[in-house]
Amino acid sequence: MTDVFAEAPAQAAKPTIFFDGTSSRRRQVTLTFADALEILEEGGTPVRWSYADICRADSPPGILRLACTTAPPLARLEIRDAVLAADVTVRCPHLDEHRTSRRGVAKIVGWSVAATVSIVCVVLFGVPLAADRLAPLVPKPIERRIGDASEVQVKTIFGRSVCEDPAGKAAFTKLVNRLRDAAGLDDDSMTAGVLPTAVPNAFALPGGKVYVLRGLLDKAQNPDELAGILAHELGHLKHYDNMRGLIYNGGTSFLIGLLFGDVTGSSAVIFASRTVVEASYSREAETAADTFAIEIMHKLGRSPKPAAELMFRITGKEGGSTLTSILASHPLTEDRLARMTREDRPASGPPLLTDKEWQSLKGICGSGKV
């Protein structure tokens, strides 16, 4: 292949097109088979491609499209003549080495499976672990902003105004303060209120916000019943259950945003607030909050059993209701009721509220029904 005849320009019935990789101009060229493939445009300088560096590029049927590893990345040679294409092919020892073989396909499939397994492991183990570790470390300003947005969502659903009867508000503040002091929560980080809706529920929001709905207050028969429910909510607050659930449910995108401080945008806050309002707690979180409530009630010299009795009354009467109730995020099981009953002790501390204060608290939203 090195004689004079072999080095003559190759004749082609169809034009051979060359793109030099530096411009989009189509160049009609001739090829010469010497010690390297020579690409010559009339009046131009020959371009030499070593046969060992030539590889096949993707092309439509009927065209042999070639690239060269030592040429500009976009350089292409398009051969439309079948005979000429065959002559070039036999001279290029590495023409198809870069193309995917069966072994290459197997490797791609293997890496794809490994990536899928990695994603599953991150979702099942990595994100929950990160949520547990990061929830207590969320900066207070971010937590408060999410709590403020969640509060707007809550008040949109359950009533925009907080019940403000002065005597009832004083009694409620007294009850919450006693629970807060026993729980060791920061005075400046907590707010609480009663919302005027007939739905029986109570919940905690990020940033130290706790709300009782009037429907729960209406069904409570004594301060200890309400106090046990509030202590349970303080347990969720103390353990950062809302933030933990938010990080977990938000997935890796929210987690990455949290790590880099990019969760303060309005869309992120709206997502967070909706997640918090609609969230339910895990069995472990509920058990931990129950334990917290039991400890707080015992520390105050009161029994946790009345709170379980209140929940049982609600579940027995409204368990099949479509209304949002305390069951929505606090599923009451027989085991939980039995546990509260086992922890029942005779009262050793003073009443949490006087009879007069309790009656004032019951009327905190006034006589009107919402």
C-alpha cells in the first residue's frame, strides 16, 4: 500500500465532504492513501489523519462519517462512495474501538443498577439520618420563617383571628407557662394560642408555635386533659419533629438547599409550610412525644391519663368523621391508651388552673360558634 499507485488520489463516484472543525463550511475534498490519510481541498493545504487515530462517528445510512482523535473535536469527514468507504475502513485499525461493545453495555447496565441502589439507599437511610442530625441545627431565623409561613396556612384553614378573651387568654397563658417551664423550653422561642374552629385538634409548628383549636378545648373536661395534649405537642417541639419531617419529606433537593442556605425563597417557604401543616408523625416520634408528656405531667404532680381519656372520647365519637381531628396526626392506639393508664398516679401537685380560670379558658373564644 506504499507504492506509487496506492499513493495516488482515490477516485470517488460521489463527493467526499470535509468539515475542518473550526468553521461550518462544507469542503469538497479528495483523499490520498499514503502513510496517513491525506485530505486535500483544491487550492488548500492537505490535512493528514493518522489511520490509527481515525474512528467512526454516528452517521445516517449510506454515509461513512469519520472523526480523528488528534483533530479538532468537531472535525468530520463524510464519505458517500461505498468503494472509497471500504478502502478507508480496511486501513483504520481502531475504527470501532470507541463504540459500545457487549462488555461495554454490561458495564453501563452495572453502573446504572449501582446508581439506582445508591439512590434507594440515600432515600431509605441517608435522608432520614441527615434529617435526624440536621433538624436541631437548622438556624433559628430559617425555622421561624418556616413557622411564620405555616402559621399563615393554619390560620387560613382554621380562622385568621386568635381567640382573645382577656380572662381566658390569661388562664391559657398560665397553663402554657407551667408546661413550658416544666419542659425547659426557651421563654423567647415559644408562642401559643387558641383558634376559633370546631375541629378538635392541637399542633406544634416550627419556631416554637403551638395552637389549640376550640373544638378540642370544648371537649376537654378539666385542665389536666388539655395539659396532657399540650405537653405532647411540646414534646414534638422539643424534639424538632416538624423540622425533621420537613427535611425527610422534602427529599434531597430541600436537604441540599438547607445545607447551602437556599431555603429562604418564597417557593421553598410555601412548600415547607404546606408540608408542615399536612404532616403526620412517625410512630417513633409519637412514642417519644408521649414519653415527654408523661414526664412533664409527672413533674407537675399530675396524671397523663386524662389526656388519653380526652383522645379516646374524640376517637369514639368522631373516628369516622371526614373532618380533621386529633386523629389526623396523632393516631390513638390501644397500646398508647394502655400506656397512659399505666402511668396514672394520684395527684401530688397543685391544680394547674383554678375552677374559675378553667371556666374562663373554656370561654376564651366567646359564646359564638364558628
